[in-house]
Amino acid sequence: MKSRLLSRLDTDIRGAPHEFAADSLRCERAAYLARLGAFDDAQREIDALRQRYGQQPSTAISAWLHLAEALVGHYTDLGPAVRDKLARSHALSAAAGLKPLQALSAAWLAHLDYLVMDAAAMVRRATEALTLADPGHHAALARVKLVIAQAYHEAGRYDRAQPWYQQARRHATADGDDATLSAMMWNMASLRVAGWRQLAARGAPTADSEMHLLLGAESTAHFDAMVGVRSLSALQPILRAQVFSLLDRPAEALALFDAHLDESRRQGMEPVAGILLADRAWCHLQARREVSARADAIAAAAALDLPGSACDRAPGHTRLAQVFDALGDTAAAKRQHALGAAAWAALENDQARMIAALDAAAFSPG
């Protein structure tokens, strides 16, 4: 089944009153193709438009193309060029008075700020997007409200996240934006799994049932297969692998890790490689593969030493401490215990800072 928004864009391009209007829509279509995971199609569209406007540049077209290129990068390798492209799109649209595009690029910049837990910057960009976007600008509003929902959720306040998720879903549905609906389903499932992991690492009871978490991880794959979203193709099985590892089902987890871990890292999960390798090390250990467990544990420790979010580092170090303990490496286990304690404290600080920034902004989801 073809994505509804893609079908609408194709229809609007055919019915555009003039070539410039059609090209603006083609830019939007390229950005959406990137979010669907059709990267080759998106890049071909971008290249054709770059060539067409090479001799007579258009600020509006350039701003849209920077956004489209940023999204291609975001869904392929999440490199440093992504923020630069988004910043260029934002600056050009602001200079040209293109409020809808400025709102959309601000919403995506807020998304990048959320990924690094920069609460102050995220709130500043979210405020800009909410202020600039008209009530019917579903693309910008769906994205920025999803960012706020995820920020509350990751900070441990799912109760406050829920109304924002509901509003993000409403805007995405109104726009026929299946890519955003897919992203929301995957993010909600992954954050539930992350929350479950954090509670389990601390020996606390979990609110979600095991079956609920597994079904949430599987439902995103079913939805994407139905509407043709390919951008999370490797991330979904890795999410299921994480669930299986937490359920102490190592054979099922290892099959998924071995088949999809490398590709998931290429698709944007490199920043969380440490905890994924720690999970696989634990599964190897459960399967009595000590050599593989040690290799993954060493690689995980190196990855967790790199800058990253405390929400992944904290349970990652705790899991590695368990692995090294079981392997009899007392010194490595002690180091991971110490790093874990520091990461748990940093996580609590990050969550408190995020809640404080969101509350100070006094956002309303309606």
C-alpha cells in the first residue's frame, strides 16, 4: 500500500499551477522519500533539482533541498553534516520569510537537540516551531510534538508524554504521514524497552508486561511492511533482539543481533552500539560462548567510553559489570560498576534537567 502523503504529493505535483510550484513540491517529496527509506529515489530527485537550479538559484528551493539532504543523512549515517544542512535550511527559510519551512526545520533541529539531551536548545527550537506553525501545518506540528513527547517519555514521565503523543498522532494522521506514524510507534516501543531495561538493571519492578513490550516491538515492523516504510529496516529487528535479551531468550536474540547489528549501526544506531554489544555479550554468555562474550564485552566497553547519552551508558555499564563478573575479570567488573554508578547519577541529572526545561516552557499540547 502506497503511503498516503506520497500519493497526495504526486497528485499535487501533477496539478501544480506552474513549474516552480511543482519543483517546491518535488523538494518536499524528496524529503519524505528520505523519511520512508527510499534514499536512492530521494537522492535522484535532489540531484535533478540541484542541476535545474544550478545556474539560477532559488532561496526557497535551496532551503528545501538542504532539508531533504539533511533527512537523507539523518536516516543513513546521522553524521555531523545533518545538523549543518538543517541549520542552512533554517537560516535560508528565516531570511526569506518562509515561515512554514522555518517551522519545519526548527522542529527537526529540536529533534537533533533531543537526541543529545540538550534540553535548553531543544526547548528553544520547539518554542520556535510551535510559534511559527499555523494550526494546519501538520508536518511541523507532528514533528515538534513528537519531540516533546519523546523528551518527557525519556525523562521518565510517560504520563506527561501521552497527550503530546496523541497530538503528534493526530497531526500525522491528518497529513497522511505514515513515516511519522511509523517513527512514533518505533520510538514509543524503544523507549518502553529502554525504561524496562533501566528498571531491570536496578532490580526494580517493571510496569509493562513482557508480552506487551514484545508486541510493541513487533507491531512497528508490521505497520512499516503495510505502508512501505523502509527507513527503520534494521532498527526494528534490533529492538526485538533487545527484548529477547531481557527475556533471557539468548538464541532468538543472537540470531537477530548477528543478522542486523552491523546494518543497524550504519542506519544511525552507532551512538548506542555500546549497550547493543553489551546485550549481545550477555546473550553469548547465556549460550555458553565465553570467547564471543569476552570479545563483545571488550568492544562494548570501548564504545561506552565514547560520549553518549547516560540513558544508554548507565544500563550498559551495569550489564557489562555482570558479564565481566561472570567471566571472572574482577578488575574490569569493578571498573564497569564504578562507571555505571556515575552514569546513573548523570542520567538522573539529565532527566531532571529535561523536565525542568519543559515545565519552564509551559508548553500546551492542544
